[in-house]
Amino acid sequence: MSRPTTRGKNKRHRQVNDVDLKSEILRRIHSTGDITDDDVKKLYKITKPICQGCRVNTKDNPNCFCGLIPPPNGSRKTGLWQKTSEIVQDLGPDPSKDLRASEDSPAGLTNLGATCYANSILQCLYMNKSFRDGVFSVEADVLKEQPVLDQLVRLFAQLHVSKMAIIDSAPFIKTLELDNGVQQDSHEFLTLLLSLLERCLSHSKIPKAKTVIQDLFRGNVSHVTRCLKCGRDSEASAKMEDFYELELNVKGLKNLGDSLDDYLSVEELCGDNQYYCESCKTRVDATRSIKLRSLPEVLNFQLKRCVFLPKTTMRKKITSAFSFPGVLNMQRRLSDPSHLELTYDLKAVLIHKGTAVNSGHYIAHIKDDNTGQWWEFDDEQVSNLGNHPFGEGSSNSTKRSEPQEATKEANADGNHLDSKRPQLCESSKANGVECFSSNDAYMLMYYFRHGKKDDEKRHGFGGTQNSNNNNTETNIKLSCDGIALPSFISEEIESLNASYESACEDFKNRKEKELGCITERRQEVRSILSEAPVLSLEEPFYWISTDWLRQWADSISEHAIDNTPILCSHGKVSVSKVSCMKRLSATAWTTLFSKYAGGPTLSNADYCLDCLVDGAQSLVSADSYRDRRLLMRTLATDVLLGKCSDGTFYVSKSWLQQWVKRKNLDTPTEADAGPTASIRCPHGKLMPERAAGAKRLLVSENLWGFIYEDAITVKPDDPLGSSPFPIESEQCLECIDELSEVASLEDTMRAVKLQQRQNHEKLASGKNILLAVHSKYYLIPSSWIAKWKAYVNASGKNISSCEEPEPLGSIINSLICDTHTQLLEKPPELVWKRGSIVQKSSVADGLTIVTENDWKCFCSEWDVVEEKGISAMIEFSHSEGNNNTESSEDKPVPIEHLDNGDEANGDNESRLLVIRTLPQICEVCIGERKSCELMQKLTYSNEDIYVYLVRGKEAPKSILEASESTTFEPDRRMSKRSRRTNNGNLITLKVSATTSIYQLKMMIWESLGVVKENQLLFKGSRTIEEETFTLADMNIFPKDLLLVRDSEIHEHRDIADEISEQKTDVQNTEEGFRGTLLTANIPS
């Protein structure tokens, strides 16, 4: 199917002859002096057709109203035609979005940073009706004395009857003095919170409030130790201990049944771990186990998913799948099995998302007793999960038919041992029991299943109030589900709800009003613009500013009509403003003017005749100027080509070249100023032509007159830039003298440099100086030689700008130590090259070897005392241990490489070349200086090093060489292409000398995504392994380049988990809730 042609559909067709037509009319007006109605219509473009369908508003057509508003279904980013959703957004947040969906929908809690652990526990406690009813029954005077309890009651009250879907938990968190930026353990929080609430509730006189914690969460266990010799239990075995949750192992276990078996399993005490029996009066074999004596109403199972790793001294989370039943029978788990069924229903699952122990995120899945629906509480977000704790259709559940525990017999001591296989989930029914599985379940909450008779006898929960509570009955109000709320709190919540509903209603009214005004304005704009076109030439019309019309059509606010931008100086409609105004019908103008007023009113008769006459005059003048300038440009071209023979005035050659290149304009511009500025000297005279930029040409008097007139017209206040210089003008004598002096100095400088280059031909050209044994040489700093070479080799424009090197005498003196009057630099290295001895590298070394003749020439050229030079002699050394100036870093040349028969003998292999200097080398001062330099390198801070990730088999050759060197400069050592290639990535890291290798690996992990365990670090060919060492320990200094490879052995994980582990387990492992009210009354 061919694509429809739309290319020219909405294209504006420019009237090519508009300019010519206007010029023709204005010329005729200038010649005749008459202005007809037809001339006015054409000049003001009144006769142009009404435009329809163009995309943007056409400036050259006053009858075009297109593009002022978008299409019917269109919109704009701002203004009146903005999208409705964006207009509503500008009104601010809509409070109704936080409105609770229904009374049966639970509310969420705000996360203050890292308080998800507290929010999930608070939701679990609130959704327990018995606990909620108990705290709501606390007396008002007790709440005043217990701020934590008071804030908890207020928080629960808002969760219970507030209209808002999100409740602020900040008052309660602040009251506990918790750090909302630190993640804590939810199990530890629950344990400490229950302990604190238990102490606070002990001040209440209402039974169901005073002991609600104990009644709901407390059970009893005993730790039984039994002698296998006499069969008696220890005295401590009879001691009952309270528990509020059972901590079950998860590692290596698949389900809740296995974990309970492990918890109640019998431990044998034998060998070195034998038990001392008081009855037998000796150490004997024994058994130790835990016995469940009584179970609470709410049975909490804390799954121990955190294990300690001795190798890394850190904790790790177990993320293996763990299954648990929806219905749990604990009858046979008791030490004294009851004849009644102890059936518990799963009511809450606390989930920890994430792989790290001390980070991640806590959420809670809780079942609502009123509706039987499961809900997911994720801080502010509360989602309905249906009848399944993990959502309808979830794969986290299985339904299995489990037989009776026939193979599991209860021993006399109450411990149940399974000789075959532990059951996955237990049930007293033969029917299938639904089980659920989770990799992140952290805590399980089971509620005891009561019968109807049991409900009536349970401590008064859900039943009538005790007789001693009559004094509080008048101080409570019942909510929709029968839970009693304190009256003073109920009144506060009602006030908050009323204020919230008022805010919702206020926003709704503002929204409706704003949208109503916008709809009305849009209809008004469309209506007026539909009436705006003038349908005939005879119909009266009015002129209106396009800027105001566009602002009016696109703005929500209203402004008075403003036609001043289209007025001429005579107060009429300016013909030059035709592109800035529109021709409006009388009907549309009347509607606009009656509502917005303003003005001035400009009708079809308000065109300006004076402006038309002035325009005609300006056009003719422009034509005349353009023709004249075209003629002058021809003359100027002849001047540049050397064809001018009647030149009488000087102008700048460069200025004239630019003037000829400019377009032929109607009027002079600023570029026409200053025709003689560059050839006028500071003394006001003609600049000598040999001066820089003073090239000039002679032009005719006629051309000079035109140029001068334009220059004065453009810049009348700058006559010096247009100073006339006739042909008889003489050059400035002062400037000639100055130029002669400069030229003389430059000539002298060139001669001096030429002489020095001839005296030091090899040094100046950078050629190697061939060295000989037993010959005398001198040493000069390489840095000074480099500056000297740049100075003597400078030429052209650089000859005067090149900086002269420092005095050689002072440089030589700086090489001698004050203490020992010896040399502070070691001599350079020597190499054998093409049968000759040469200096290895004068650039890398601190000193350069020069001949005796070079030194004498330098002394005469730079005024240096010859005797103060540092002499050097190349000699043979018969012993490497000779006490001389040989440097330990030198690489002497073996004798057998020398082509010298007189020196060669049987001891050649043991004789090496050394450089002996006078004065001798000061090893003490050099050692101190190197020590200081090393200390500076070892104490660096916030410096750059480079790390290159090698992705292929090996890094590029340039990278390997750079890693071996002492300093790496990425801008100089490698191209941009090498910085990011298929072989790897180069990054820059800010480090200090005290940065550990572990910290460096963490930085690499964050930048390149390679986990710490997979990083193989190299400095050249050296492997870097010890994570506890610092960079200084490993001799890693600023500008060094390290290589890193990814072994890909360990799986990728989030660096945030590692950072959290580091902060909690390494830096501050035992802080926990220390310093908060949760531990205020607990001895440290």
C-alpha cells in the first residue's frame, strides 16, 4: 500500500512577489505623491485570502487565525490548553487519594526511612483483636503517665477508625527514640516492645489490659536434664521459664514440623560433655531436652534465617524454601499431652525481602478475623490477597494428604521422636492440609482456635466487662466492629476525620471550579476565533496585536487589550507592523472589547499616511545607497587587484578586504567603521608599514569619501578610527625608531642563539654524545638543558616569546649540598649502542653528560666560573664493592663490549664501567631526600588511581606497559579509543594511602559491577591479594594503573547488601536498640 502524499498539504506558500510589489507601490507613491485605497489594501495585505488549515499562525497574512489554539482533541504543555490531568496536578496533591477504600480495608503506615521492621510488627499487633481491645481499655490517667502506651493507643485508634488510608507512625517512633534511618531486626523489636508494653500495662487496674501481653503471648518451657544411670531429672528441670516466641532453626530443615522436631530433640551428654548427677555423685551420661509445658493464645515462631560464618566473621541469611501449614496441631508437642485438640490457625507471616541480614525490607501478610481475607502490609501500600496468604493463584501453596502420626509415639517425657521421616505438616484430620512455602518467611504467627464456649470464658475478651469496670464504661465508645475506643481519643479521631473530609471536599470544589473556568474560557476562545475572520473587503474591521491575541487564546488569566506594539509614532497603525497584527471582524472585536476593554481601538481607517510617505522615501534612499555602494565595491576590488592609479588616501588593507566581502546592504553598519584605525600609530600619525597589521592601500578620493561618510555615520563619536591619511602623509618617526631598536635586538638575539647552536651542535640537535673511557666530562641538569634547547631553537614569531632559561651558575650551585659540599644527584646510566658508549636517557635522568668543550662554551656564554663545574670521569671498576660514587641503580657496561685492545685482558669479565664525579655523590643527603619523597608518597590523600577492567584474555599492550610504569597518564598514554574498548573499561578512583584493599575492591564493585570475591587485582605482573593491607603497604601510589579481572566464580549480588553487612557487623555490631526507650530499663 502506497503512503499518501501529505508533504505539501499544510505547507505555507510564500508570496514571492510580495517584496517586489511593496517596493513598486512605494516607488510609485514617492514619484506621484498619491496614495490610493488599492495601495493601502495591498500594503497592509488586506486582500490576502482567509487562511485555513496551516499548522502555525502565518505572520505575513493578517487574515490567518490558524495555530492560535490546538485542534479539538489536541493539547499543549502549558496554559489554557494544557491536559486536564496536568491542570489538576497544579492544584496540589489530592487528599482524597489517601482516602480509605472502605471500612473493611486496613490502613498503611508511613515509612520514615528504614522503619519497615517496626511497621510490620505494629500491623501484626493491631490486627490481633484481643490485643487491640486490651490496649484500648487502658485508663486515661495511665496513658498520661505512659507516653509509649499513649502513642500506641492513638496509633491503633487511627488505624481503626480513621478515614485516611495512610497513618503517620512518626509520633510513636519518635516516642520510642528510634533512629528512623537505621534498619533493625523485627524479631528483636517485637521482643523488646512486648517487654516494654508489659511494664507499662502493669500500672493499669483493668484486668484484660493489665495482663493482655501475658495472656496472649506467654507460654512456658522447661529445660530437662535426665541422668541415664539413675533415671532422675535434675533439680533445675522442674523450673518453668516463660517464652513469648519459639526460635526455630531453618538451616538444613525443610518445614515447620522438622524445625519443631529439632527444637524438641534430645541431646546426649557424654564423653567430655558428661553431666554431674547429684544423686549418683559422679559424672554420668545424660540427656538434655526442651519441654513445652503450656502454649499461649498467640504462638509466634521466629525462624532463625541468620547464621554466623566463622571464616568471614559475618552473618548470612538463609534463603532456602521453608514450608508451614495453614492449620497446626500442637497437641502432641506438649510434654503432658492434653486430651483436647490444640489447634492453631496461621494468621500472620512476617517476610524479610533481600539477601543481606541487616538490610532488605520487611512486609507482613496478615489475615483479617472479621472478613477472613489476607492482606499484604508493605508500609504505605496495603493490598488484598484474597483467601490465600500469598495471593490467589500463588504457587507458594500445596495441598497434601498427611496420614496420622502413626509412626510417631509420645515418650513418657513428652518428646516426640520420629524414627522414619518427620512429617511436613501435622493435622489431626485425615483430610489434606494446605501448606505454604516461602524463601523469605521470617516469623510465623498462629492463633489458638477456640470453640464458642471457649470464647465466652476467655478472660472476658469479646464478652461482657467485669463488674469492677463500671467506672470506665461511660468513658468508652464502640466502633463498628464492637471494639471499645476511649472517648477522648474517639473525639480526636472524629475531629481529624472531619478535618480530612473537609480538605477533600475543599479540593473537590476547587477542582470543579478550576475545570469549570477553563471549560468556559476554552468555549469563549473557540467562539470568538470562529467569528474573527473578515469575510469581505467592504466589511468594517479592527486591527489587534497578534501578541495579545495569542496570549489571550492561550492563557487562563485575563488581561486588557494592548494594541500599543502595533502603533507608529503618529498613533496610527504602522505599515511596518503588518506581520504583528491581525484583521478582526467587528463582531469579534465588540465581544472582546466589551469584556476586556483596553485598546486603543484601531479601525480599518486608522492606517498612517505619513508612515507610507516616509517608507517610500526610505526605500528610494536605500535603492540609491545600494546602487552607489555596488559601484564603490567595484572600485575597491580594483584597488585590491592593483588596478587603481589615482589613489590619494590610505586605508587599511585588511579592513578593505573585509569591506569588499560584505553583502550589499541598504544602510551602513558598524562593520563599516574604522577604515584607518589599524594604520594609525599611538602618536596619531601614519604607522610604519613594516609594523604588524599596518599594511595599507591607496584608494581614490571618490571611494574614500564614501567610506569616510559611512564610518562617521555609524560612529560619529570615534573620529580617530576614520582619520584621513592623504598620500603625502609621512610615517611616524618615533615608531620607526622603536621598530628599528626592536629589530636590532632581535637580530642580536638571533646571532647569539645561532652561535650557541654552532658551539653545541649535538646538544642543540638532540644527538647522542659518544663517550670514551678515561675522558673528562661535565654534568648539567637535564631540565636546564631542555629549556636551553627550546630557547636557542626558537624561530620566527616564537623567538621573542620563548623564555630564557635560569642562570646556569645558580642551577649548578643548587646541586651541591650545604652540609657535605657534595653532589645531590646520582650520575646518569650508560648503555652500549652501536659500538659506542652513550648516556641511556637524558630526559629520564636528573643529569646530562656534556663534553669538556661544551662546558667551557657554556661558561663563557652564561657567565659561569669554570672551576665550579661538576666533572665526571668514565673509568673501569675491578670490584663491585668499591667505595666510590657508583650508584646502586646504575647498570655498568661490561668491558668485553669495548673495542679497546690495550684495556682488554684476562680480567675483562669482572671489570665494569663506572662514572666518578667531582665533587663526589652525597649518599647521605640523597638517602634523606628519597626517604622524604617516599614518605610523601606514602601519606597521600584524595588522589587519583586508575583501574582497568580486563574483559578478554589479556589487556592491550599499551595498558600492560602502563601498569608496569610508575605513573599513568590516560590522556597521554592511550587514545580515546583505548579508554573504552571491547577488552575492558577504564575508571578513575579517589583514594588515600590508608585506603585498604578491601575498600578499593568495594569501590571497584560499585563502579564496574564486579563482586568483591570475583576480583583479581594486578599491579603490572604483581598480584594484589591481602584485603587488610593498605594501598601504601602494597606500594600503590597516585597515578598508578591497576588491572582487574572477573573470575565469575561467585554469583552477582547487590552491593547495598555488602555495605549494610559491613556497617552493622564490622563497625557497630552490638548497637541494636541501645539508647532507645526499648532498652531504657534493661541493664547493660
